[in-house]
Amino acid sequence: MKRMSYAILLQKSTKSAVELGRTFATMFSDISFRQKLLEAKTEEEFKEELVHHREQLSVGSEKPIVTEVEDSDPRKGKPLEFKEFLKFGKGVFDDLRRRLPLYPSDFTDGITGKDRCLLKYTTTAIFLYIAILLPAIAFGSLNDESTRGEIDVQKTIVGQSIGGVIYSLFAGSPLVIPLTTAPLAIFISVIRGICDDYDLDFKAFYACIGLWNSLFLILGGLFNVSLFMKLFKRSTEEVIALFISIAFVGDAVKGTVKIFNHFYHAPTLATTNATFVLQQITEILEKANNHTANMLASPNGTVPLMGHAEEHTLVFLPESLVLTTRERPVLCLLLMLGTLWLGYALYLVKSSPYLNGRVREVVSDCALPISVVVCSFIGSYLFLDIQLPRFNVHDGPVFNFPNFDKLSGLNTLCAVGLGFLLALLIFIDQNIVISLTHVPEHKLLKGTAFHWDLVLTGCINILMSCLGLPWMHAAFPHSSLHARQLAKTEQHVENGHVYTTIVSVKETRLTSLVANILIGLSAFMLPYPSAVDPQACPLRPLPLHRSHIA
């Protein structure tokens, strides 16, 4: 923690030493002003900051921008009145009028001028890339399972890139990160179930619901429905955020339990066919030992021998037998806990005495990417003999345009109700996430744009619906973490406890824009379906020297 001292060399004739001390104490009580003084390069810059801050205090407007922000925030101001909802488009117009003059600074802040922070932007973009890509893969796998391949991981990644780039370019709150979330994945699975029960075309019904949802969102933005945020207290927002965080942890635990149930407690050998299975394995291994150079076919249709790799003969066992190998779930558990521990340990490096301050900050900011890359390398290359579960990639077009002729008028009418419920879900999540991102502790100065962001989300979901991609909206905790990553902090000790206070936050569009572009490029890294799909081949390779029954 840096200290700044001052000494009164000559008492002013109009003020006593105590009054001068109080004046400087008032000036230095502003944490943002102290940070500006610390960043001053020359004596002249230091004096300019002192004079400028003194003038602000003398006219009684220490932070004029913040006053404008408070007037524009629907959570502040006058009580909620019905006539405010009749001013069509007023909220969107005010958001754009207030936000457009600051639009160029969203790209230049931290890039030009004396306060450059290219390294902070780089680490934040890398952090966002990993933080966005992982839930995209997770929810893409969930959608792939629930929709039977209609919406898979590849479509989720492509949709995330398209929607994320559009949002980062045109949103009024650039620090907010849009994602497809768990509630949306559950909603999509419900739609799939309705289509199965009533024999409806999923693509057309999905797109119809999405278009109605987008229409309600756009109308909500134009009729200033976000003013209902006045009814939400800070405690309500925090409770909802807590439930979202618990849901993320619960999804990780449920995924691990599912892997254990599928692999660790597989019922294959716990059946009456255990003797036959043992005989089958014995025949396969005998043929592999007798014919190590050729590929042979066993009587039951399996291919027992593949060849030699690194002086170990690989044999193919039926998938039902490989499912009983218990090293898979154990390795998954270790990798999950290892990623958590390593990420948290690296995050705490900034509080350690090791290395210099700049290196500690970089390591702490990149804690998540480093932990994910390290544990992914361990699981992929140090345990080659253990095949970890992989997500499916389907061979087909990424964009699917719906055929609305397959829907009747009654189907379209039913889609109206589902679209309204979906719009209500997105409306609540979207506005709460924006509120949690623009909390006073973050000291954001450029203001919010609740109404315009709601309209923009509706427009993005129109595109997602027509292309057969998953819907999205502002997500927690990614948005708050984005603001935290771009923050300059200061630590102070109070009552024996160390508190971290945010001094300022760089409100830029570049970090989320770069991260979503990288996510789009990641779609080209996906392997061919036959190389990644665990169900594409009913047989699995197993080293001969490690063949055993778990």
C-alpha cells in the first residue's frame, strides 16, 4: 500500500495549520484522486491534478459525470409512475443520447494517452476467452443431449461469437457479457419435449418462440419496462446472484456424479453374463497375442487388434466393457479439483511476497486460463491411456433456417405464450446482471443503458432464432468479473483486516470484442466428428499390457 505525505512549510495568512490540514485531508479522501496523483509522471502533472481537484471541490461538483449517471439509472430518481411507460421510445432515446458521445472513448481508453493499460487488456481478454468458452461447451453439450443434436456445441460456440461481437460493439453497457445460460438450456429442453409430445418440427417451433420472445423484449425496451427495476432492492439482486452461483457449482457437482454413475458403477459385469464376458475377453487377448501384425475380426463382430503403438499392442474391446474402467471418473474428479485449487492458488499470488508487483498481477489475472490449460494438458497428454469423455460434434450445417410452413396457426399461438415466458426470464436476468455490474463499488462513470440493451438483446435473439442457434442474455458472474478484471484496486487495513477497494475501472469494448472473436476462431479448431464423437465408433482402443476387468 503506497503512502503519500505532505508538510505545511509556511502557514497561510487566511487559514490556520489545522484548516490547511483539513483541506488536504478532504482532497486526499477521494481514492480516485489519489490514484491520479500516483500516476502523475512529472511535477507539472501533479500540480495540474491538485488544481483541477481543488476547483471541483470549490464549485461543489466533485464528480459531475456520476451525477449524470444517477439521473439516467432507472433504479434511481422519482417513484415509479404509470405515465412513464407511455413515453414510447424515450428510455432508448435517452440511453443513446447519453451513451453515443462516449462511444469513441470505449475504444481509446487505455490505448492512447498517458494511462495506457495494454497488459491489463490482454490478460482480461484471455480470461474472458476461457471464462466464456467453458460454459459455452458445457451448455452446448447439455443442449446437444436434450435436443438430440439439433443444437450442439459447435452451434453454441458460433452463436456465442456472433452474439458476443454484436453486443460488445453496440451495447450501452460494454462490460456486460452475454451468454447462453442454464435456465435457457432447460427452457430449450422443455421445447424439445413439447415438440416430441405433439409431433412438431423443432426448428420451426424453436424459431417461432424465439421471434415472439424477441418481439416482447424489443417492445419492453421501447415502452421503458426496465423502470420496474425500481422495485428490485439490492438485497433481491444479491440473493438472485447467490442462487446463480450455487447453480454453477451444482452443475459441476452433478456433472461429476453423472460421470461416476456412468463409468464407475457401470452394470456390465454385474450381470448374469459375467462368465460369457470373461470368455469373450480371453478370446480377444489370445488372438491379439497370436496375430500381432494383422487386423483380425472376432466371432462377435468386434475388431480385436489395431496394431502397435510405442511398443504396446492396442486391442479393441467392446464399449460396454470399457465403460467399467474406473480410472475415468477418478481422473475427471482430480482434474476438476485440481483446476479449482490451482486457479485459486494463482489468484492469491498477488497477495504473496514473491516476484514483483507487475508479475504477481499478471499471474493473478490469468489464474483461470493458466489452471485450465495446465489441467487440460495433464488430462490429455500425461494420461494417454485413459480416454476422457468428449462432447459430440455433428457433421452438418451450422446454420439451420426454419420452415414455418410446418406450423399451424394454433402452434404459432402456443408459441406466443412460451415466448412471453422466455422474454420474462431474459428481462429479469438481463436487468439484474446489469445492475450487479454497475454497483457503486465498481465506480463506473459512463452510465447504464437498460432500455437500449434490452432492445439489442431482442435483436440478437432474432438472429439466433432464425439461424437455429441458442439464445443469450447478460450473464452473471461473468459480467461482474469482467469489471473486476479491468479494475485498479487499492488495499487498506482497517481494524486488523485488509480490505480491497476499487479505485477505477476501464470501461472498454475491446476486451469482450477480442474474446468473442477468439471464440469464433475456436470453432475452426473442432475436430471431425469421427475423431471426437465417443459414440461414432462402438469400439475403443485399450493397451494390451493394461487389459483388466475393473
